[in-house]
Amino acid sequence: MLKSRAAVAWEAGKPLEIEDVTVAAPKEGEVLVRIVATGVCHTDAYTLSGADPEGIFPAILGHEGGGVVEDVGPGVTSVAVGDHVIPLYTPECGKCKFCLSGKTNLCQAIRATQGKGLMPDGTTRFSVNGKGVFHYMGTSTFSEYTVLPEIALAKINKAAPLEKVCLLGCGVTTGMGAVKNTAKVEPGSTVAIFGLGGIGLSAIIGSVMAKAERIIGIDINPDKFEIARQLGATDVVNPKDHDRPIQEVLVEMTDGGVDYSFECIGNVDVMRSALECCHKGWGESVIIGVAGAGEEIRTRPFQLVTGRVWRGSAFGGVKGRSELPEYVERYLNGAFELDTFITHTMGLNDINRAFDLMHEGKSIRSVILY
Ligand code: NAD
Ligand code: AHE
Ligand code: ZN
Ligand code: ZN
């Protein structure tokens, strides 16, 4: 047992509260990690809002962290005390039907308990004054100390600055990976990216790497355009500047539609626009944004009959344990940078400010430094 400072979400829609949380020792196959830094992703805000059908409270949110192994439970062999790790909300057991399929990164070994805010044995390691507090996405990086299953840790190069590569725990990997693994964008492609937050901007980086010829960034907040251009967007479009559906504008701009589009917002109406701006016969749209309970996507089936394709992507299709360490190496080798994303840093006590900045459209990523 140890005490950890953590931001607890006691109730949906309420600010997080900083508490001294009791963290129980890691059990069989589990690892205690000291989180050094964590980003705040829109998905944390989504769950805190109450829109997530899997959202349960009280819980310790956070899933974009970087940390150091402090202790290991019985039977843990793949990481050791002192290793630097990135927590994985999409684990990789290497043995389940999904891991063995060669078709998906969505390991299901612990998905059921993870979605209930519990460790694989069905219990929680967190409590406050004897009352249990739920885990979140199997990661709970808004606690200085957190417990994860061994299969949910990517061991990374110790040379990597954890306060930066924490962003590879979700946002940056998701955007880059969706372009490379899910859409498989080819050189010369025309790409539309809806939503220029942490995910959309990473999709821009991925599109530049894929040698897309035209990269169109779309956002209703024009403050995002400068950074989008800096990262490689060739065009930027604000739907508010147009009095007709944005898909019509994009189809006209691109001689019939884009080859690939990415929805990085979580808005089902924009998902429709993202599909319908795709080129007839071959255009593919990838949904990355997460929409609330009860929301559904719609389009005319004719859109699909005439060759457009609708896909989705979680964690950019990246298998965390076997592939994420390579993303860290590529960062260290200068293949992409992360500083542009980190618009704000702050201590855990100010974490609610990170949510405010996100909602006000003033941040790309706030990174919490413990
Ligand atoms: P963010 O808040 O940083 O960025 C969202 C952007 O969308 C903002 O720039 C905002 O101005 C813009 N926007 C909002 N409404 C718009 C509209 N109607 N038209 C155009 N632009 C609009 O969020 P983020 O952290 O980048 O996350 C984006 C989405 O991706 C969220 O839904 C998040 O939950 C989801 N997400 C999914 C995965 C995954 O694995 N599938 C991973 C991470 C995040
Ligand atoms: N509980 C949510 C699921 C939301 C969701 O789709 N999450 C993404 C990751 S978002 C990271 O910022 C994901 O990985 N999905 C696959 C999975 O198994 O959850 C809901 O809406 O029910
Ligand atoms: Zn995320
Ligand atoms: Zn698996």
C-alpha cells in the first residue's frame, strides 16, 4: 500500500478533485508505475462529461502517460523496476484471437474488466478513505502511482523524455497511425482532416509522412489554422465561412472529392460530411472521433454503393507493445516533433485548467507534470 496524489472524478460533469489515494500493491501479472507526465486528451473530457456509456464514477481518468516501473507483482517478466514505460489502453497480450488475427490491434484479453473500471481480477487497486475508486481505460494516469497489467505497458528507450513522449500514449500515435495503418494513404493522395486538435494535427503529420500531395485541414476554430499549416496542411477551411454543406465545398475544391478523410472530432454530423466529401468510386473515410451514448451515424447507402468506404480506427491501429517503442525511436531520430503539441504544462493541482483550456479551444495538449 502507498499513498498517491491523484485527480479523482467523483461525479460526471464536476471538476476533478485532488486527493491522497491509497494504491494497493500490484498483484500477479501487474505492475506499479510512477507516472512522470500525462497529456489530457479529449476522451478524458468526454468521459468526465457523462456522455461515455462506459463512464463510471468515482474514477481516476487519464490515459496518455509516461512513467517508470516502481514495483512488479508475481510472475511479471517483461518489465523490471526502473524501466521506462508508456501505459496502453489498448494492451497486447499476443495470445488472444484478436492479437493472433494479424488484422487488428484491438487485443481483447482484458477488455471486459477494463471497461468496468477494474483490474483483470475484477477488483480495484485504488481507494480513498476505504472507498473503492475505479480505474479508467486500464491506465488511470491522473494518479502519480498507478497499477497496470503487464500486457498494458510498452517498454521504451530511457533516453526519451517522458514529459514529451507521453503524447505517444494516445493522441499522436492515434492520428499518425490512422493515416498509416488504417487508411494506408499513398503518395500523391488528397486528404481531408476534420478537427485540428491533437488527433487531427497528428493525422496531418502522418499525411506528410505518407507524401500526400494535398492535405486539407477543417476546423470551426480558425486559431488552429496556423499550426495546421506549420505541420503541413496545404489548405485550411472553416465551415462557418460557407453557407452550404462543407462536403459540397470540398468536392468542388478537389475535382470530385478526396481520396481519404479523417473525422477527429466525435461529431456524428461531421462524420457524415467526412464520408460524403470522399471521391466516388474509391474515397475512404476514417472515424477516429468518439461520439456519445445514443449517437448514430447516417448517410444514404448510395454513398457506399457508389464506392465510398467508411472505416474506424482505435489507437491508430498500432499494437502497443510490439510497435510503440519504434514510434519512440522515430521521435528520438527526429522523424517528427512533439513540442508543437504541448501548448501548456502544469502541475496536477491545476488539472481542471487543462480541461478549461481544451473546451475554450486554447490548447492543443496540456501536459501534467507530477
Ligand atoms: P480536441 O478537442 O483537441 O480537438 C477537436 C477539434 O475539433 C478542435 O480543434 C475543435 O475546434 C474542432 N471542432 C469541434 N467541432 C467541430 C466542427 N463541427 N467542425 C470542425 N471542427 C470542429 O480533441 P482531440 O484530443 O484531438 O480528440 C479528437 C477526437 O478524437 C475526440 O472525439 C476524442 O475522443 C477522439 N479520440 C479517439 C481516439 C481513437 O483511438 N479513436 C484516440 C484519441 C482521441
Ligand atoms: N467507452 C467508450 C469507448 C470510446 C472509444 O472508442 N475509445 C477509443 C480510444 S479513445 C482514446 O482517446 C478506443 O480505443 N476504442 C476501442 C475500445 O475497445 O474501447 C464508448 O463510447 O463506449
Ligand atoms: Zn486519448
Ligand atoms: Zn490479445
